[in-house]
Amino acid sequence: MEHLELFFKSIFIDNMVFATFLGMCSYLAVSKKVSTAVGLGVAVIFVLAITVPMNWLLDQYILKEGALVWLGPEYADYDLSFLSFIMFIATIATMVQLVEIVVEKFSPSLYNSLGIFLPLIAVNCAILGGSLFMQSREIASLGLAFNYGISSGIGWFLAILAIAAIREKIRYSNVPAPLRGLGITFIITGLMAIGFMSFGGMLTGEDEATEDSSAAEIETSINDSINISESSDIEENTIKDTNAL
């Protein structure tokens, strides 16, 4: 259940583009055609799926405070968290180089259409943001980190695929001259972000049930206190009447 909740939350509620507006440079530049958007989206999913778990291992066993305790008790006080950015970016850059080599080898046309934006995945803030969010949200296990990497990549992929499909169709629409190009793209992105906000209530049912049960328990406790107080008053009055007699 935890994996399923994280999966849908990362795609629809905490979407990299529509919730945090990360990776907007590539999102706007490569979304003119669906084919290039699909290629870049798949590359982002692959990079996130590999780098987030790898950076989780780095954070758990090297970077965070006390992570080096496995080397011996004398290393328990070491804190290398100040190296997080450097280590995370190095991991991301390595994986992006691997993706670039594979794409150039097996799909030269896609490599040429993506152009400079393929190597720029290394500095795509959505990729680094995935690892930093993993660290700040304290993802508990390697499996959850892998899940978070894939689901965040799928969320970014759906966002760029949707805007690419809309932009291909909107070429044949009568858009006012001042709004053509990036203007109408920003407007559509904003409307899509508002639409994705509606998914925010998907995973709140359990919280509402918990709140209702807590309120019921509080009400029961208050009623019990009132009943005990009334019983005490009745006993006290009975004792007074007995003494009076």
C-alpha cells in the first residue's frame, strides 16, 4: 500500500512540472513535437530510476550523519552531508553520459532531434530535485527510492507528452498573435497545473477517517466525564439527604 500511495502521489499530486515547476527549460524547449517529447521523457524516467536509488545509497551509507558507522565506531560522528550536491550531481552526470551514448548508438535521429537538451539532462533541476526530495522526505528504503524515481519520471513524462500533443494541435488553431509561442504554452501549463491540483484529494480519505475516529473518541471521553460527574453529584446529594434524616 505504501508503494502504491507513493507511486500515484509522485505522478499526480507532487508532479515535478505542475506542482514544483522543475525541469521547465527542457519541458518548454523539447515539447514542440510528440516524438521528441517521448524520447526525452523516456530518458528522464531512466535517469531518475537509476540516480535516485544510487543517491539514496550514497546518502544512507556515506553522506548523512553517522552513516559511516559501518566502518567502525570511531566514524559514527562523521557528517558528510555538505557533499550531497557534489555527489548527487556526479552520479547524475555519469548516468546522463551513459544515456547519451546509448541513444546516439541506437537512435541517431532521436539524438539529433534532441540536440543539446539530451546532455542538459545532467543539469535538469527535475533530476537533481528528485534526489533532493528523496533526501528531505527521508525515503525509508531502497525499494521506495526506486519507486519514487520511476514515478517522478513518469509524472514528468506525462507532463511533457501532454503539452507536446496540445502544441501540435494548437498550430492549426487561431491563437491571437501576442499569445503565440511561449505565451499560450505558459497559459496551458498553468491550466494543466490547476487541473492536477484536483488530484490532491485522492489520498486524503484515510486522513479524514483518522480525524473522524479521533473526534469520536474525544466526544466519547467528554460524555464519559459528564456521566461520571453527574453520578458523583447524585451520590453526594443522596449522602446529604441520608444525613439530614
